[in-house]
Amino acid sequence: MTTGFPAAAQQALQDTQLRRNLGNATRTIREKRARAVAERPDWEALRAAGSAIKRRVLRHLDEYLLQFEAAVGAAGGTVHWARDAAEAGAVVAAIVRETGAREAVKVKSLTTDEIRLNESLAAAGIDVVETDLAELICQLAGEEPSHILVPAIHKNRVEIRDLFRRAFGRSDLSDDPNELADAARAHLREKFLRARVAISGANFAVAETGSVCVVESEGNGRFCTTLPDTLVTVVGIEKLVPTPEDLEVFLQLLPRSSTGERMNPYTTLWTGVTPGDGPQSFHVVLLDNGRTDVLGDEVGRPTLACIRCSACLNVCPVYARTGGHAYGSVYPGPIGAILTPQLRGVEEASTLPYASSLCGACYEVCPVMIDIPRVLVHLRARVVESGASARSERAAMRALAWTFGDDRRYRRAQKMGRLAGRPFAHDGLIARLPGLGAWTGTRDLRAVRRQTFREWWERR
Amino acid sequence: MSAAREEILRRIRDALADVPRDEAPDDVDVPREYEVHDPEATVARFVERLRDYGTVVHEVGADAVSHAVGDACRGRGVARVVVPADLPEAWRPDEVEAVVDQGLDAAQLDDVGAAVTAAALAIAETGTIVLDCGPGQGRRLLSLVPDVHVCIVRAEQVVGGVPAAIRLISAGVRESGRPVTFVSGPSATSDIELSRVEGVHGPRRFDVVLVHA
């Protein structure tokens, strides 16, 4: 983060089109989700189970990873390990190059966005084609995705039509979503039919059997995991679940929380290589890239339970106004505000833990019960400890501690506040204070009362 | 790359210094108080859920499957279908040309109008068809590339909710690593202003022939 969340948010708030797109979109998904969740009388029991399964996995992650590695190997696949983004990029590039292919089709995956895999592969001379409709829109526009689930949530149909007209050379296209989707289908079908290598992420990976699960809507996930000869799947080390049966919990939690559907159109679960069916060469890249740092913080650890449903984005009053780009990360919204600073280090994203009003709506909807407000507060403390908070704020807090530490100093400060505030107060409110614009720019202060409680008490 | 492996494992063990050494994974309690057998899960619920997705459901007796499959194909304007080699003769569409899959490539599959397959089981609560490449289902590619998928489900294959289905297919995953596909309605996207559009990549039309015993 070079500019920080407040600067980026300020800019996003000026874009009225963006705010309208976001307002409509988040409201629609929020309502759908609420209906889908209300249908399940055992929703809270499912959340409790989901949270506990993730807790079990995280507390014994090394064992589960080794079990997964052995199972993938036994099923005919190969497991690679990558400490960071650069290492993962190099591993994937080497696998693709080995096949002789110069092009790979890719199914939407946040993990690969996180490590900027497309850029590493481009640098290695490999073209990556995004096959998810929204990701394709972002790729053609040269923009970053702005929502976990609906990456092009910031674009409306007219903007998309103009983009497709240019990209596909089809000046006849209208802004009807059916027609736009058809154009993308035709464009991508041809890519699929000649693709020899595919790259995917994973929603879940099963330690016991080495199976990998991809949850999707469009069918591009099925194509990528079925059609090409070689499949490379990049998996964050936190994506494991112990057994296939554990999927019965997450395959209920995820679709209802994310798209508000009873079930997403397609879920694919595959195990290594199946002779005569699907890719005959299968590679898994297990990625750390900061996850072990998150694991090492006991308060922050539950962040790794996230199943990327994006329910917390859609209920967040901050996200609904600023949109995803302001978070400066592929993980926007409340989950991004806690995940990004932990993955990159709090110094690198010191404003994100403050991108929240701590209203708690995110915790309420989280299908794996991540207490996001608690982690936000914890990270704010870490930001202050790291010295990355604003210098003026630290000076103010020190002065406050000094003042509050002594009864006489406190009384004197109250008197001074009354005098000093008088020139700025109008109708009992202070709207602006010189030097404290960052605070008063968005808030009015009450003028200091003529009499303090203590003064009143003494004269009583 | 084994240096990466060793280092990641070491980082994990360092990060988990607070976990007691003698704690086993199963010591971490997982409460499973959710419903495993959905009482509402009936064939009627299954049909209702499918129709919510816009799926056309043809309900027939065991002796009328061929005709119903044929009707489904004709209803979608399909003249030529692909079927897995082990799809029972009585389940192939009448008066529609059926190509038996003997390893067709993707481009050849793209040229047929529809795929006709059986299913492993189905989930009432979510209107889901589960395919596990078992009898009558063929390769994964078969039910993916053609624009129409007609799936034949026997009423007794319908189970209650997701847990019941997962428990049934887990055995096959464990024993033989069978690939599993859950299909709930036609391919869809809501990527453009959240308007639901059917069929970006997978079959744009998904019909079910439900066979009552």
C-alpha cells in the first residue's frame, strides 16, 4: 500500500457511478444470502462445525499437509511447495514450459491473483487466458478485480459492452447480458478446445484422499479441470480439510453464503489422475506466501479459516461505499482488512485495520465464524506497536496518557479546553479545529460544557 | 524444491508452538449437530428445486424412458446425441441419432447437440445431480461440451440433503479416486450487474428425465 486506504477511499467516494453499481450489487446479494440462510434451520450448527473443522486443520496443519502430499502422489499427481509468490511463479512456469505450451487457460482463483501468477507467466513467455466471465472483463479492461465473487462488480453493462466491442471487434453487440455472455462463450470456447495446459486454484483440498474441489457457476472450472492434458492447481496451505465427509459442511456453507444459492451450478472434485478421463498430468503447488505468519499469531490464526465466500463484503458499510480497489489488495472488504496486513506484514498495510467501523456485521454473517472485529482491534494494536501509526496520533496519545495520569493535570486540561474551544464553537458544536482537520473533517465535536461534572458536584 | 518443503513445514511447526505436543487432530472437537437426513427431502422437493433452476423435468415410468429422452432432445431441437457406451439401450432416445462415445475428442463432442447420461445420485434439498463417472455416466467431458445435457435419474436415487450425498460418494473417492461432479441447474453467471444469464461455458440447457419405478 503506497497511498493507504484513506486516500484510496477518498478517491473512490468521488465516483458516483461506482457507488451506484456497488450499492445495487451488494444489496441484491445481501438479500439473496439472507433468504438462502434462513432456509436452513441448522445454519448455526453448520457454522459451528465449519469453524471447528478449520480449527482442527490449522492446529495440525503440518500433519495434514504431509498426508495430502502422500495421497496426491499415490493418486498419480505431483506436489510442489512454494514459500512465496516468486517461487510459486517459477514452479508453475517450469511445469508449463515442460509441456511445450505457450498458452494456458485459467479458472478464476484468488490465490493466483494474490501471487500475480499471470504476470510471472507472461514474463516467462506464457500467455494466460482468464476464462471466468468477470475475470475476462477485468483482464480485457486491464483492471484489478474488485470483489471476491463478482470481480467486475464495479462495471455496468454499457461499460462491458464497449469493452467487448473493442476486444472482439464486434460493433454489433448490444448491452443485453445474454448477448454479452454469448460473445464471451464464443471467444473462450475456441481457446478451450485448443488448450493443452490449465491452471486452477482450489476451494478445498482433502488431506486423506488428496482430492481437490473447485466450486463454480459457469463451467469454465469444469473445462479447465477436465479438458487439457496438464493441470496445475495452486493451493494455499490453509485450504485443507481432513476427510471427504467434511465437504458436506462446506458445500452447504459456501454457496448459501456467497451467491445466496442453495447450491452453485457446478462443483468438481477430482483425485490425482484418472486414466482415460481428464488431465493425465496433474500438479499441485502448495503455497505459503505469508500464511505461516498468520498461523503464528494466535489471535489472527482464525483468519486462515476463510473460505472466500465474500458475505462479509456485502454486509460491510465501508465496502459498500468505497468498493474493492481502495483496499489495495486482491482481498478486499473486512476479510481483506485483516488478511492483507497479516500476509504482507502490518507495516505494509497499516491503514487497513482501520478500514472498519467495527459494527460487527461481518462476524455475524461469516460462515466459519471468524471474529473479524476482534482481529481488527488486535491488528490496530500491532500497527501501533510497530510504529507504523501516524506520528501525530502517537504524540496525542502520549499527551493524553500524561494528562489523564494525574488529577490536577486533568482538571487544568478541562479548564483549558473550555477556554481554547470557545472561539471555534457555534451553537454548541465545533465543526473545524485548526491542525486537527483529519479528525474534524468528517465529524463535529460538542463544545466543552461550561461546567464539568466535578465542578457541579463540588458546588452541590 | 524440497528446501521449500522443509522450510514451510518448519515455519508451521514454529507457528504452532502453542499447540500441546500431545494433542492429536481428533482431540480438537468438531460438533456435528447439523441435519444429516433431511426430513423434507422427497422426490417432490427434488422436482420443485430443479424447476426453480429452470430445468425441464420429464417424469416417466420405467417403460417410457426412451421416448421421454427422445422428447427432451426434440424439445431442444437436437437431432444427434452422444451417449456413454454403457448407457442401457432402453435409455437411449427414440428417433434421435445416438453416437456412442468411443473416445471422441472435444471438437467432435462440440459437434453433437446433446449428451444423454445417467447419474450416480441426486439431492432433493438442493436440486443437484451427482455424477461420479459410474455406470451410464461416461467421461466428465461427455456431459460438459455439448450444449444440452439430458440426465436420467431414478426416483430411488434421490437422497435428502448434501450430507447424505457426500457420505455415499465418499466411499468411491476413497477406494478408486473417482472424479465427482455436482450439477445444480444449467451453467450460469451473474457477472454482469448480477443479472442471471444461463450458459457461459457448460451446457446451456439441462433437462432431467425422472424415472419412477
